[in-house]
Amino acid sequence: MIQAIQDGVGVWASGINAQTALNDFAFAKAQQQKRTGYGLLFRLAVYWLPLTKAVMELILLGSFLIIVLFLFFPFGTSIFKNYVMAFLWLQLWAPLFAFENFIFTFVGSHLLSSSTHLAGASHGITLTTYSALQQMNADLGYVAGFLAAATPIIAAGIFRDMMSVFVQASSYLGGAMQSAAFA
């Protein structure tokens, strides 16, 4: 049914040569695809990132004796340095998650309080503002999910060249937006 309505709107807008209607329809469709993609990314990150972190920590703990044996070789110090950096990288995930949570909680509460006052809802959330506020919170949650999934990359950026990691993350974000726009 939804697909039939979408097809009907597209056919109607192109039939009357309404470029603005086509652009609005394409924008709404791309927005929905983006929201769906970020929502799925968030759900996957919530499930897989803690599992991945636990497995990586177990592998690092299990390889400790091998790493200690490598210390007796000339290249042992560089292997040990990489071993310690891997541990620090994994341990940085939790504080980054907490910091991201703080940012999005603060931004969400600020947006909620300012938007209810702007909408004239001086008594809080009303039926007229509920759906817009719900969508705003959902969009904020989707962006938080994207950043949660990018936490390992951000943590790696702290130990590596931070600028190149941010450029890589922004190109990933731009690619995701481009794929939603052209789908």
C-alpha cells in the first residue's frame, strides 16, 4: 500500500511536471531511507560492538604470554608497544560512549526545552507538538547511533592522526547521505 502511494505521488508529480513536488517527494524519501539506515546501524552497533570489544579483549589477554616472549627479540619493544596501544584503544571505547551519551542527552534536553517554548507550548508537550518533537528526538537518536557505531574509529583517531580519521568519518557520512539521495 505504501509503495503504491509513493508510486502514485511520483507519477502524479511527474505527470503535471511539478519539479518542486518531485524534489520534495525525493527529499522526504531520502530522509526516510536515512532514518531507516541510521536506525539499523544503531541497533547493529548496540548488539555487535560490546561483543566485538569483549572478544578483542579476550584475544589480547590470551596473547599476553606470546607478547612477553617476543620482548626478547629485537623487534619485541614495537610489538609490546602495539599491544599496549590496542589495550588502550579498547579501554577508550567506554569513556567515549559515556561522553557521546552526555552530549546527546544535553543536546536533546536543550532542543526539547527550546522547541516547546518556540512552538508556544508553555505548558510542556501538547498533542500539536508531540509528533514533531518525537521525530526530532528520533533523528537525534539516529545520529547518536551513527556516532556509537563510529566510536572505534574515533578511538583509533585519538592514537593516530585525528584529522585523517575525521576526514574518513565525514566522507563515510557524506557517502551515506549520497546513497540515500540517489536511491
